[in-house]
Amino acid sequence: MHYGLCCTCLTHMSFKDKNILVVGGSSGIGLALIKHLALQQVNIYNISRNRSDDWPADVIHIQADVTSDLSSIDAQLPEQLHGLVYSVGSINLKPFQRLTQEDFLNDYKLNVLGAIDVIRICLKALKAAGEASIVLYSSVAAKAGMPFHASIASAKGAIEGLTLSLAAEFSSFKIRVNAIAPSLTDTPLAKNLLSTDEKREASAKRHPLNKIGTPDDIALATQFLLSDHSGWVTGQVIGIDGGLGTLKHL
Ligand SMILES: NC(=O)c1ccc[n+]([C@@H]2O[C@H](COP(=O)([O-])OP(=O)(O)OC[C@H]3O[C@@H](n4cnc5c(N)ncnc54)[C@H](OP(=O)(O)O)[C@@H]3O)[C@@H](O)[C@H]2O)c1
């Protein structure tokens, strides 16, 4: 049977003229995502404290710290938003006994409350788009128990709960909500864990696929979740993790 598909249909993500907000697009995964979206003629909005020299010229930068009052960003957003990605996070690894209540609170504020605040501000514009997609980032550590991850795993566990709750609540507005749970990915956030060849090799070896992630690995999966190609996907937490989260590594 001929379905009338061609190469263009399979690769074309139908993003043209859509408005997508990336929070945390000045570095790492968010920056890689912006570079991919720019090839798809997306109108890109970015919230971060700093600009990136690597951005395409037409990225609209809304300067803000997600841990502060965000009420003023509303006026800088478009009336319709087709996608929202919250790519802000932390890697604060310490033995449990050295983690303070402040550590837990800071990780929760940056990873979870920041996302909640941004979603709250964007909800009207996401609804106005008719169909929209929200992508959040968990971590492989939310489900795979790892020593020294108590604080970040707690915060990312909350992200996974938030993803499912909002996916259920927003389905009637045709807003899809999904999360990606990456394992160690080569971004500035992970620089201390990847600062020597020995550390990089040891980290790669922990993964069944024997490599650490690249920002593109995560950005391309995010682009799929933003696109119409994932139009029937919501309430999912997808591991992009070289197999670390689910496979036994012999
Ligand atoms: N890299 C990994 O190994 C890994 C593993 C699992 C999960 N993740 C998750 O993946 C997501 C992206 O991480 P990444 O590795 O790409 O991080 P990254 O390279 O550190 O980039 C983080 C982005 O967030 C922005 N940001 C940080 N604090 C902010 C604040 N207070 N207000 C506004 N913007 C802020 C940064 O921009 P400014 O500094 O300009 O504000 C930057 O654009 C995070 O949710 C992270 O937890 C990463």
C-alpha cells in the first residue's frame, strides 16, 4: 500500500513559524536544542541569565533568573506558545550526611519550582496555541539508585511526578507533557565529572553502550517530543541514557 510518504515528510518536523520557549538555552542541552530548532524555522524564545555567542541571530533573549520573581517575563512572551522546554538543573553530589536542608531546597527550587513558575506563566499562551508540548528533564538517577544523588534524585523524582500529573491535567487542552531522563551528558553542568580522560573513560564504561551522552543525543529526542511526530505521546519519562537506567551491564 502506498501511503504517500516521502523523505521530506519523514524528516520535516513541521515547526515552521511556531513559537518555542527554551529555558536554559545558553549552554549544554538547551543550546544544542536551539541550534537544531533554528534549522526548522522556529521562532525561538530563550530565558537564561546570560546570552550565548553561539545563538542564531534571531533568538529572543529574555534575561531572568528562574529562582527569582518571574512575573515580568509574561509581557515578553508571544500570545501563542507551541512548545516549552525547561533545561535548567544542577548536579550536586554529596554523601547524604553532608547534604544540608539548604542543598535539598536549592536543588528543588532550581529544578522543580523554576519549572512550575515558568509553566504557570506560559499556560495561557500554551492553551492559545491549540496544541502544545512541554518537555522537562529528569535524570537517570531518579529511578536508578545511585550513591551521593539523594538531593538531585529527590528533585528529579518530583519532576517525574509533575510530568505525569500535568500530562493528565492538561490533556484536555491538547498540551502534551513529557520528560527525558538523561544519564551523564557532556555539558558544562557535568564538567567536574568529566574533567580528566580517566574520569571520562570510567563514566563511559558504566554505560552499556560504553559512552557518555552528547548534548545532541538529548536535544534531538527533545525535538521529537516538541514535534507533531510525537503527537500521540504524553505522560512519558523517556530514558536517553546509553542503557544505564534499564539494562544490566555485565
Ligand atoms: N548534563 C548532564 O549530565 C545531565 C544529566 C541528567 C540530567 N540533566 C538535566 O538536563 C538539563 C540541562 O542540563 P545541561 O547539562 O544542559 O546544563 P547546563 O549546561 O548547565 O545549562 C543549564 C542552562 O540553565 C541556565 N540556568 C542555570 N541556572 C539558571 C537560573 N538560576 N536562571 C535561569 N537560567 C539558569 C543556564 O544559563 P545561564 O547560566 O546563562 O543562566 C544554562 O543555559 C537540566 O535539567 C539537568 O538537570 C543533565
